[in-house]
Amino acid sequence: MTALVRPAARAGGVRPSPLAEAISAGLRPGVVPLTVGSPAPELQPTEALGEALARVHRDVGAAALGYGPPEGHPELRAMIAERSAERGTPCRADDVIVTNGSQQALDLVGRMLLEPGSAVVVERPTYLGAIEAFRQYETEFVPVGMDEDGMRTDELERVLAADAGRRIRLIYTMPNYHNPTGRTLSAERRVRLVELAQRYAVPVVEDDAYAELGFDPVHRPTLAGLDDSGLVLALGSMSKVLSPGLRVGWAVARGPFHRILSGLKERSDLLSALAPQLAVVDLCRDGGLDAHLARVVPRYRERRDAMAAAVDRHLGAAVARTEPAGGFYLWLSFRSGLDTRELFARAVRGGVAFLPGGPFHVDGTGAGTLRLGYAGAGPELIDEGVRRLAAAAGEHRLA
Ligand code: PMP
């Protein structure tokens, strides 16, 4: 950039994602991509989406290629409302704002609630895309620890009680199949989290991008379903269940939050593309989405099983791992404290890529952790990838 061009202070610190190198290493031929955070090509409904787009083009024509309502196509909003209600989030079509992926919804929520001097509570670790979206608004982060039952609500309570200056404006959480750990918030903690949010009047983002990708039949209440005060903003996405390139995500918001978010959405990009929205409606209607899920979820479960078994076989007691009940990710912590950024270069030379865990932490911790994704490779390749990882780590089964 020439010396004459001066970016705004807010933008001057923007750097490429700290995981860009890891993600591109996962795309190299011969490298097992345990980096992947989206559905494998064979688990996307590519053909059905192509047919749906063709029908939209034929039946709707130019109306699908023009401007439309900023909050999204009414049929899609109605479908999202119906599915949300089935999962326990009371929702009318009018509550839904369709966004350009749920990533845009994170950005808009940040714009609505965060500013210099504010703070946002996140899990330690948390989704890197949320850290980066919120960081743009010059906010601070307050990490809250996790265990196998998700965010530690006792710690959350301490953090909220200590916030005498009321700087905390938002609690960001992924209750189901968390990215990057795969953990799920227990039913009791969901109740507790909503009680605390209400007591301290702090809005909550319930980021549920993986909601429909559960392997166990256990039904846990949604945070938005437990809340009767309009404090919970529920975010969803078609990226993990169908295809990320559709860029179909949404926010469910009521009252003043709805009005502000929909105004910010319109100011940001007028509206999200209508043709993908209509193709999603076409594909999902008459049980189409359930049929697709019935095909892919067992495949993800197989991959989860293969990865968990491979970690136990090849790394054994050298690591602690999570036990994801859905979603795409398994999280490892090396007991020796091995630095996974250093491990990364050796692993790629050995033919496997993963995401080092440090960037998912807002407090500089997590050097000994890493994220493995099982969505992008079949069971055999997963086993081979984990074997290569163990070889690169030079750690042997201790048990
Ligand atoms: N939230 C979470 C937890 C995610 O993992 C992702 C994708 N990695 C997103 C939001 C954003 O997804 P999209 O914008 O494609 O809907």
C-alpha cells in the first residue's frame, strides 16, 4: 500500500487469518485434509441443488434475479421459522432475517452491540470467525472456560458478577457441537446460562450452525426457547447441512434487536441473493432436507467414530480428546504441552494438515491444542491422517 493511502484505524490492524496457511496446506495434493470445516463434496446435494436452481430459473425467472425484501424471501423465512419452532425456538417468519451466511449475522450483531470499551464473553476456545468479526468493533474479549458439558456457567456467573462497569454487552456461545471442540452444553447449564443472561440483562448469541448434525437422539432445549425476554439471538446456517457456497444463513431476533439488525443488513448489502434462497426452499420442501440429513448424518457419525478410534489407537494417552455428539470437530490437547504450531510444519511434511488451537483462544493460551475435522475425509483416510499426525508428533501410545 502506498504511503498516501491511510486505512481507518479500525481497519489498519486487519491481517490475513492466522489459519490461512494451515487451511491452504490442507488443500495440497497428498496431504490428508483434517482441516476441513465444511461438508465433503460427496456429502453435498450438488445434483439436487443444480436441479433446484434450474427449476427456480424456469419457474420464477427474472423475479429470482432482481432485488427483493431485505429480510429474505418469505418462503424461506417461513421454512426457517417452522424448523426452528420444531427444534424448540418459538419463531414466526417475521422474526427471521436471512443473511449472507451466518458469518454476516455475526458481523451485524457485532455492529449492533459492540464498540470500544465494550466486552464480549466467549468460550475458551471459540470460533475464530466470531473473534475476527467482533474484533472489528474494537471490543475486548472475556474468555470463559469449558469442560465436557460446554461453557462453565459457574465461571460465567463470576465474570458477570465482577463486571461492575457493565462493559459486557454480549455472551457468544455455540451450545451444540461447538467449533472447535465438538462439545455440547448440558441441559442444566442451558437453563443456568439463560437465567444469568436475564439477571444481568446481557444479550446472547446462540450460534447453532451445526444444530441439525447431531448423532445422538437426545433433545436439549435451545437457549432461545428457554428465554422469554428476547435477549437470545439465534443464528443458523445452511452451510454445514447443505453447501457453504449458497451463503444462506439467518438470525432469529425479536423486538428492537430485530428492527436494528434488519436495518443494518439492508445498509450492508441490501439483501442476500434470492436464487440460492429459492433453491434451498425447493430442495428442502416435502421432507427433502430430512431425507438429505438421513443420508449424510450417519456418514459423519462413521467419520467421527473412525477419528476417535484412530486417535486412541495412534496417539493414545499422549493426548486428551473430546467426544463430539455431532458436528464436524474433535479437539486434542497434548499432555506434554507440545506446541502444535511447531508440530504443524512437521505434520504437513509428513502428509497431514490440521488447525493449531492457539488462534481459537482470545487469551494467548492453547499452544498444546489442535482441531481435527472429520467432515472432509472418509474413514480410511482419517485413520491414515491421524497415523501421520502421531508419527509427526513422535509421541507414542503411553497406555
Ligand atoms: N458459526 C460457526 C460456529 C461456524 O463454524 C461457521 C463456519 N465455519 C459459521 C458460523 C459461519 O458459517 P456461514 O457463514 O457459512 O453460515
